[in-house]
Amino acid sequence: MPESQNIESHKSMTKQKLLEHLQDIEWDNFEVKTARTDVPKDVWETVSAFSNTSGGWIVFGVSQKKQTFDIVGVDDVEKLENDMLTTLRSKTKFNIKLSPQAKRYKIDGKNVLAFYIPSSDIKPVYFNGVQNTFIRTGSGDQQASEFEINALYRDQAFGSMSEKAVEGTSVDSLNKASYKRFREYLKGFNPNLHYNTMDDDEFNQRLKIVTDGKLTYGGLLFLGTNAAITDHFSDFRVDYLEIPATNYADAEPRYTFRIEEQENLWEYYFVLFQRLRIYANNPLTIGEMGIGHEDTKEIDALREALVNLLIHSDHFSPMKPRIRVFTNRIEFENPGKLPRSVEELMKTDETLPRNPVLAKFFRLAKLCESAGYGFDRMLQWKKQTGNEVLFETSIDKTKFTFMLDTTKAIGEESGTIDGTENEKSDTKSGTIENKSGMKTKESGTIEEKSGMKIKTVDKILDLISKNNSISISQLSAETNITRSTIQKHIDNLKNNGIIRRDGADKGGKWVIIKPD
């Protein structure tokens, strides 16, 4: 029999008061329905929405007016409860059988029914046809789009696709250089790993790079040739942009740096990590024995987010994993929702990777946590920098956001490389060479043809001292740095009391207050 409780209360109450009365229920999400005599027709939309997202409670016998809840009660508890449970546990209305949990309450002498609708392992959950698929967004039920329905279908294969064989592939579909680099990496960074003693055939079989003579999806994505990957993933890429603003609308140019397409996920990892590390501070600390050690916690936090993106992306989605570096934040966004809410996953070290084969590759290389999603490691960013880390997941995507120190301008100490699409990048040297022959260094210096290195700020001050009416556009042209980045340097110099502007933008003059 369902549980029953006697609770004394006032008729009208706030949400918090209602939740206090129903204190034995874990409230992640809930919806109230008046439902005095019959199961309301619109309840099926909420059942579908809760089943397709993170689950939730439906409460009968309570009406809501804005933020106020009134206990109206249900007239026939037995009938209403039986009608609801019978419908959900049969397949007369929904495409699958559902297993709700029911509880009864008595508040002010009135009967209240609560039904917990769990998140379904089989998705999408719909009633009277797939067009009646709903998802939960905020506090409302929304009819799912075709894109969202397809994402739900793909989630049915969560955790299984990466080890399936890919027709038309073989070991010849592996990128030989990437494969060699991976094996050498394991021997160098995980020398005691028993896989290191195996020949290639056994190694491939045991790690599920190959099955039945074909590459697995995990093996193909991780170590395949770009040609072989694009045969099955036509728009394969991990999109990385550095944007010189806090939003797309204000960015001029649209972006200052973009990672070129790579052969596979193993190659993407190294190029992306090399680029991201310029946003992390790894100070050298001296221990008791006088030996220096690098503090890599900030770098480790970004690495964990990067590996999470590569492991947990829904690579079959038309969306692509992407990283956006704005002036105030770094966003890691990948297609595919987390299997559970962020709150649940943070409470346990249980790991539920979307692509277990990819997860194993990175774990063996010691490039990610061996258990869980690495939230603790990512949260080290906040502990080390004082800047927030935000986690979000929805029906079709997941986003981790690392806030940056807004006092540090792009192109300066942060090491962002400024330029245009016509610039040639060299991630190993950390420089880019422009058409003019000048190089912008990751150290925040400008290297001129003469070989003399000048700090960006010093160069700006030097140009202002020579021409106190120089414009932002002229400074940009002289330093070969984007206007938006020059403007950030100017703003910093003004905020720090080093320069000021006398007069209007046009016809005004720069005044250097403090030459250093």
C-alpha cells in the first residue's frame, strides 16, 4: 500500500511551506495539479517531460496561483491513484511501461497524492504518437523539436556505440603516426601498463580499437585517418575559437584564432591542450628541500574539461563539440546531455561515460580521472583563481564554463594570439607570423624585424608619447594587434591611472600620467 501521513497545515502556503510538509520526498522538480475528481489531461505532457529529462514529482490535490499553493484535496483517493498508476504501468497511452512511485498525504484533513516519475532509460517517452514528446525546460513542459527527439533516440545507445564495429574499416584505417604516438605515449607515461608488452594485434583487440577485423567507433574517432573518419562522420571536427569580446555581437573581428582541423581526437587533444594551457597559471613553488615544483592545478582543471568534452560528446549529433574563449570565460560545449543531473554525479565517483572506449584510452594515458567526471578537479579552478566554474546540461548538450580574470586583456599576459585568418600559426613555438613579418609572442611581447622585443603596453605608450592624437585604429596598425585588444589595453591603462584622454574622441589628446 502507498504510504500515508497526517499533516496539519494552513490551506494556503508558499512553495517552501509545501515542501516542508512533504519533507520525505527528494524534490528536484515538481508540478502540482488540482485533479479533484479525475486525472487531468495535461498531466501526460508532464509525465513525458519528466521521463525524458531528470524525473520529478506530480502532486494531485494542490492548486497554484503564482507563488501561492492551495490545498484543495482529491475526492476519491483510491480511484484517482488507480487510474493514474494503471495508465502509466500499461502501454495503453505511452510507448513504454512506466514505473511511478505513489505517496499519500493528509493536509488539513484533505487528501493529497504525489507520484514520482523517474527518468526513463528508454527514450523518447511519448503518448499517442512520437509527436507528443515533451521535455522539461525550467519549470515548464515544452514539446520537443525533431532535433531534440533525435537526440533522445541517440541517448538509447548511451555507453554502447563506441565499441561497435564500423563497416568498411580495417586496421588500414588507422593513422599510423597517431597510432605510433599513442603507443609510445603509454610506454612513456604509464610504463607499468601490461598492454605495453602486447603486439599490435592483441593490443588492438584488448583495447577495443579493433573488433572482428574492423575498427570500433571509438578506435576510428580516436586514432583513425581523417579520410576514414569523415566517411562516417561527414563534418568531423572540434571547433575552437578565440573571440575578442564577451559575446559574438561585439567581437571585431569575429574571432582572432581558430584551431585547424586535425586527423582524429588524439591529435585534437594535444593541439587543444597546448592552446588552452596559456590561460592557466602554473607557478613554481620551492619545497623544503629547495626543489622547485610546478603547481599545475589550473592546467589540470582545463585538461579535465577538455577530456570530458572529447569523451562525453555525442559524436553522432549534427552539433559539434566546441570550445569558445571569450575575454571573460572559456566555454566547453559538447552535444549530448549527461546521464544524470550534475548534482547527482557530483555526489558519487561513479562514471557513466557516453563513449567508454574513448574514456579508457584517456584513462590509460593518465589524462583524466580514473573514476567519476572529474568535477572536483575542475572546481580547483575556482579555488586557485577565485573565478567561478559553471556546469549545465540540457536535453541535447552539456556546457562547462570557466570564468576568467577580466582584468587581464586578451593578447597580453593571458597569451592569446591576435591576428587574422590569414595568419600562420605555430603551436609548438607559440607564435604567429603576420603578413607584415611581425610576430606576436605568447609572452605578451612584440618582436619586430630588428629582433628587439617590446612589451605590448610599452609599445602603446611609446606610440602615444610620439603622437598624442593617435587613434585606436592607428595603434592597431602600428602594433599589428586587433582594435578590440588595443582598446582593452587602453582601458586598463586608463583604469590604472597611467593615461587619460583630454577632449573628445575626435580632436582630443592622450596624456601620459605615469610613464611606467
